Amino acid sequence: MGGLTEGKLSSGPFPRTFGHEGVGEIVAVGEGVTSRQVGDRVGIVPVQETCGWCGRCRRGEPLDFETVANCAAPVFTGMTVSGAHADYVAVRSDATVLLPDGLAFEHAAPSMCVGYTAVAGLRRADPAPGSRVAVSGIGGLGHLALQYAKALGLEVVAVTRSADKVDLALRLGADAVVAGDEELRAAGGADVLLAANSSNAAVVDAMQGVRPRGTVVMMGIAFDEFSVTNMHVVMQRLQILGSAHNGVQHLAEALRLAGEGKVTPRVEVYGKDRAAEAYSRAAEGKSRFRSVISYA
């Protein structure tokens, strides 16, 4: 959200309501709606629909952030239309997904975007069985990427220079925690690097510990320059991939694993009267690790 309010990301008209990770209970349905009913617990997909007529839409591209960036007129929750930071929000029925039974709303909300992103990044990397995955940046996105990689049976190394996150990373399932490229190389390197950082410089550093023919998946949003050495990429035959949501099937998987208790987002929950405080803590990097605003 900070990227929108600070003008770092493209956005729709103001004033409007933010919130692209919305979950809640349906209180009313429109005429003709048969796929949802009052009382259903649902999440709102970030990309609700596209224009349907531009070149990308005609090619049948999946509904994700890439579509938003390239579609002529996408409907993006909290960006091009008002979002979920409200008591009530009206959305298309087919822009909702049913939540697993037993998955608390405060844990479902982060799954709608960052959890979705983490699973999509893992699937884009397509790690072979027995691969070692490094997660760089153990924050709102990275602490989930770590858990999802572990839930999928992979060996996981957390890469962080924050001393206060070492014990947490181990509790979340990391097999090892390293501080940067040298320690990652000393620990044997990684086949896949999931870059969940808000700093591209940190990604470039961690890349030095990726094994030959390894894959780097860029998932986090950062605004500093991404500058890599040509020789290192060429000689190590590295792949550098960008990844957003990559299809709603990854959201379904993210919600399923969270519903099974294999992944648990770390959240701070605020009442709606403390929304400004929640925003400030997130913008200042003080939130551990996702701020959730409850309108119950």
C-alpha cells in the first residue's frame, strides 16, 4: 500500500479505499447469483477482471499482476477500484474464492496476495525434488515463502542480516540461516533463490551463493537499481525470473496449505480505529510481519 500512497506504483483515481487482501463473510448476494450465498467465508482476488478486448486479454493471459501491468483496463482490488479497508465492499461473485474451513480471517488475508505470490514463485522456479531453496528477506513475503517451501518438502535456507530474525526463521522451519552470499556459499549454496526483499542490492548479494545453473526468482517489490555482473550470470548459467501471481491455481494452493496448518502467517491485528497506526508501522518496517485490519 505504501507504494501506492507514495506514488511509486501506478494507481487509479483518488479518493478511493485501499486494501487488496480482503476477506470476510458474505452478507448479501445480488439477483441471479448462484455460486455464493449469505454466510460464505470468502477472499477477494486481487485482479477481479480484465477489459477482455486488448491484445493480452485476447491471448487468454492469467489474471495476475502481469495482467494489471499490461491490460488496457483491469479491475484491480484497491488500485483501480475501491478495496477492502471498509466495513462492506461489493465485488463480483466470480472475483471471490471460498476460504478453507477453520482458516481464521486474519491468516487468510495475507494468503490472498503475499501467500499467493510465494507459492507462485516456488512453482515458477519448478525446483526438482531434493533441491535446496534459499529465501532472501524474511519479512512479510519471505517468512511465508520460507514456510511454503518447507511445506512442499524442500530444504530451506533463510538469508537475512537481521539478527533478531535468526531464531524466528529456524522456528518457521528453516534448515539453516545465513547472513549473506559468503555464508550461503560456505553452507553449500542453493539451487533456487526466492528474492522476497525490498532491496535489490540484497538480492544481488545473495545471488552470489546460487549454485551453477540455479534459478533466481524476483518476487519482492524494490525500487533501488538491480545491477548484476554479466560474467557471473553467464559463467554460472543462472536464470533470473520475474514472478507475480501466475494464475489463480496458486492462490488455491496457498489457501489450502494455510488451511491445513502447514503455513501460518505472522500478523498484527488492529481494529479499524487503529488503521492509521497499522499503516504507519507497515510503512516504517516495524510490522511483524503483516498488518491486518479487522472491521468485525
